[in-house]
Amino acid sequence: MDILIDDVRHAYDRLIVLNSLSLDIPSGEIVCILGPSGCGKSTLLRLIAGLEVPDSGRILTRGNPSPRTLHPIAIVFQDFALVPWRSVAKNVELPLEHHALSAQERQRRIWSALQQVKLTEFAHAYPNRLSGGMRQRTGLARALVVDPAILLLDEPFSAIDVGTRELLQRDFLRLWEDARFTGVCVTHDVLEATQIAHRIVILSRRPARVRTIFEVAVPFIDRREDHPTLVALQQAIREIIREEIEAGGRELEGAS
Amino acid sequence: MAGSSKVHPRTKTGSVDQRETRPDAEQVRYRGEFNSRPVPHLSLLTLAVVLALWWATTSVGTSAIGVPAPYEVMTAFGALARNGELLKHLGASLQRLFLGWVLGAVCGVGVGLAIGLSSWGRAIALPLVSALFPVPKVALLPLFILWFGIGEGAKVATIAAGVFSPMVFAAYSGASGVDRNVVRMAQTFGIPSSMIIWKVILPGTIPALLNGCRISCSIALILLTAAEMIGAQHGLGALVLASGNLMRTDQLFVGILILSILGVSVSGILSFLERILLHWR
């Protein structure tokens, strides 16, 4: 499914967070959204999830999900958002419980999702016994168990230590290769964006519009950290974000 | 080996470090005085010492009116237990406690969840509950006596009123304290609201509810005693008051002892429930 964001404006009370934001997210691509902190990245994600309604403008999804899809949209959070009194398998089962599935099909989906994220051994462990990386694998399994057409990720790997983060990013790409969902990933990690995105969208300072879009033309298999194209891209992205932050700072000074 | 214990253990491996023998080398001082560590048997010992002191002071020959000797309390306990009075008092108290607590808790949790889950509920009920909260519930007892008569109704209603507010706030804070992102996650997956309440929010309020139970049970015990001191034939409060009027401190102590045991038992039951319900912690 692709996502069409058309001239969206959204405010919290008098604070305008998004203003005339338009963006096309093509089907089956991973798009990373970057921008100065507090610019409205997570708000955009919540709007796509349908958790809030934009003040004006439209957000459309187009295309038909595959017949395996139980629910078109799934989400992964930075703080994992696991249910602490449910085991790993029970957490993964949660989004299945309101669907009319046979017990067999339910178990098949749970185990297949756990296998995909390599957590079958920990199926019966409780979240507080797991490392950050394992908790986020649980979060990913819970998202993938419904075979979503769109996967939203809100800083999915920020709370995970560096070594584990790289492993998870690689595993995430493997999961995408299998499922080919449309991924929308909010992040502040420029390196991460150049590793996992087909396309990088940079938002301006608040009120956020689309400032720049980069296509990352390097195939995933070639994305070493020191790849010259990626390094140049990272520099360009950092430069733009710095500009936005500085411009925001000047506006504040001018106002006071 | 007492002498060698002063020597740094590393001398055994023959690798004395020059840095240790420098004149300005100094052992880091222990500053962790508040670290928690187990002190075995001290609690039991304290209890024994208190009992012994009690016994000692009463055996010197002070008047029995102030403080009865431990064996006098035991004798009074035996007598009350044998003639069935104790069971009558305890039974009456437990019944009031149970009815009042259940009534107050059910209403309180209901209102608290309504406040925590719905903006309407919050707008309607929160000001009322906040106004009721600071009123000492004993002050309502005379009112309840006028409404329900001096019998069981007034006592049960007073306990229920005291239990109500803490349970409202426990349920309210528990429900609104459930991780926002877990709720958002469930909503994103299209899980119906009723199921989110049943499977995510309600189980998430259990820790707060158990805390609320602790508070409301101790309030219930206070109100029970107070209510039973006004116009009750039986009950632990009535026993304590009547014993005081008759200067029967031995019986009075029995009443206090039973109230203490009651409180400790309730607390034990709640700890047990916590272990079972919150095993995932």
C-alpha cells in the first residue's frame, strides 16, 4: 500500500506542529523521516496511524493489502510498548485476538513471527526478563504477526545499545525482504537512516513541512558504513538539519 | 592467620604493587552506611525484649488498672474465647468490615474507572469525589445513623464511605497511568475499545488497586472501631469501649490485640495476592 499525505496541517491548541505538509510514500519502500527534534515527526506518524485526525488536509492509503494481511497498519515504538504481564508469545498474540482465526492458524502466525525475529526460545519469558534488543524483537514480531501492508516505526532502535542496534537494523532489512511492507520510520539517527531507507525525508523546523527528499540509490547489500555515497549523504543531511535548528534558534531570538 | 590478614592479598601472588606502599596510598573509606543488609533474628529479639519488659514492669506490683500483666491478658483471652463472647465480637466486626469494604470498593472502583476512562466521567465525577475526599468519614456517622438507624446500616455505610475515596483514586490513577504507547499500539492494530479496556487497561490498574486496598483496609479498620463505639452490642470497638468503662484493661488489651492481628492478617493476604497477581514483575 502506498501513503498519500496531502496538504496536512495539525496543531495542538495554538502550537502549529505541521503546516501544508505533503508527501508521497511509495508502496513497498522504507522511508525514514528525519528533522530537528520536536519538529512533529512523531505527530506525523500518529496521523498516519489514525490515532489523531489532521486539522485540515487528507491522509490516504491506496492499494489492496495481500490476502494474508489481517490489519493494514502496524506500529513499533521506541519504548517497545510491550504488555508487561504477558509473555513474549502472548504479546505477539495480542493483535490476533480480535480476529476470527482458528487456534491452529493463530499459533502458526505466532510461531512464524517468533521464528522470523529469532525469539522462539524466549516465547514464554516475560518482557522484564529480556534485553532491550529482545524486547524490540518482540515488538517487531507483534507487528509482523498481522502481515501489515504498512509498518510504522517511531525511533525503533534508539533505546538499544549500539552493537545490538546494528544487528537489529540488519534483521529489520531481512524482515522487509520477506514481507515487503511499506515502512515509515521516524528517527534522529542519520547513520541509521542511510542504512535502512530507500528514501530519506527531512522535515523543516516547526511548523514542519517537507524540506528535502533524498533517494538512497545504494543497494542494501552494499551499504557499508564507509560507503562514500552514504558518507556524503550523511554530511548533507546533517548540514540541512543544522541549518534548520539554527534558523529556529534565530527566530526565537528575534521573537524575544 | 590473624597477622597476615592485614597484608594485601595480592602479596600471596608475589606481585606487590609499588603504588600500594607509597606513603600517600590510602584505603578508600566505606561510606555506604545506608546500604540495606539483613540483620538476622533482631526483629524477633526486639519482640521478646518488649514482652519481657512488659512482664517485668507488671510483676513489680504496679496496679493492674494501667497495664495488665501478659498472663492476665492471656487469661482474659481464654475466658472470652471459652464463653463465646470473643467469637461474637469478632464475627460482628468481620461482617461489618467485609460488607462495608466490598460496598465501598465496588462503588469506588466503578467511579474511579469511569473517571480514568472517559472524559465525561472525569468532568462529572471528579469534582464531587475531590470534594468528598478531605471530609473525615467519621463525621458522616451521625448522618448515617439518622438515615439508616443506629443498627448495622450506619456502620456499614460509614466504612463504605471511607473505603470509597481511596479506591476511586487508586482506580483512576491506575487507569490513567497505563502506558500511553501500549494503548496507542493496541488502537493502531484496530483492537476494539472494549477489548483494550479488558485486556490492557484493567490488568494495568491492578498494581494501583492493590495499593488502594492497603490504604482502604486500614481506613476501614479505623472506621469500624469508631462506628462500633457508638451504639453497638457486639464488635471489637464495642468490646474495647465497654472494657474501658469497666476498667477491665485485660479485656481491653485483648480487643487491641485482635485488632492488630486483624490488620496484620489483611496486610498478609494483600502481600499474598500481590505475589500471585504481579508475578510478572
